Amino acid sequence: MADTRQFSVQVEVLLRDGIADPQGATIERALPALGLEGVTAVRAGKSFRFDLAATDESDALAQASVVADRLLANPVIEESQVTVRPAGTAA
């Protein structure tokens, strides 16, 4: 069996372009009340972090992409972005 290493994974899930984002819109409307003018295009999403064992970085990315596509994101309305790095390295 091949040696495995630990990888840290971050998955960002956002609504696809063209899908209404009421949470992002609410945040954007609230910002001027906090004195924050000029902030636009606010989008809300979800972030997931986990570790996994894989033989190399491409194997880790492939495994993490399956998790993101089949479990964490609804592919009809959401898209995901997966980032993989060796465990213990700075993000």
C-alpha cells in the first residue's frame, strides 16, 4: 500500500451567478449603517475545513472535490472551490 500524507482542505461554497443571494443583499444593505460605504457585490457562502489522508496533492484534490461536489454543495444552485495544502502549513 502506498504511503499517505495528511492534507488540509478548505472548500468554499457560493451560490452560482444569477441565483438570488438574499443573505448577501441583506448584509450589503446593512453596511452603510455601520459607516461602511462603497462595499458592493456582497455574496454569502459556506466554508468547510477538514483534513484527509492521500498519497499526494493531486489525489487529495481529487478526493476533496468528490466530497465538495457530492456532499457539501448543491450543484444545481451552488459552486465550490477546493484548496488543498499539506497539513501543518500556513493557509
